[in-house]
Amino acid sequence: MAYEEESRFCPYCGVKLKHPYWQHVQKKHPDKYSQKETWVKLYQDYIGVGMDKETSLKVISELFNATEDEIESFLRNADAL
Ligand SMILES: [Zn+2]
């Protein structure tokens, strides 16, 4: 089953998320939502559990209402890719 078809859970408090996913993060975890540095940790966590790069970028883009390109270039600049 593709990850896209699975339920999404908040990486910070574990609740099941509804579309659009970023609204939960913005409302409940504004400190995380406002800091791009949190993308690095999240990306490393997702890669660590075996998610591939493209899926990781997609999930992060949905959680933070950012484009995958924006996230990828930030991670590249942070030397995290
Ligand atoms: Zn949460």
C-alpha cells in the first residue's frame, strides 16, 4: 500500500490528522511550524524509519504548507540530504 493512502499522524503529538494537515501543526505546534530547522529533524526521522526521500519531502510539505522544492533546497543548504 502506498504511503499516500495511509492515515497521517502528527509527528509531535501523535493525533490522526485531517486535511489539510498543516493546519494542525500551525495551530497546535506553532513553535515547530515557524521554524524550518524542524524540517531537518523530521526528514532524518522519516528516512530513519525507512521512508524514501520523495515521500519524506511530500509528507513534510503537507505538514508545513510548503512546496517540496522549498523543503528540498532548505535541506540541501542545511547539508541534510
Ligand atoms: Zn500534533
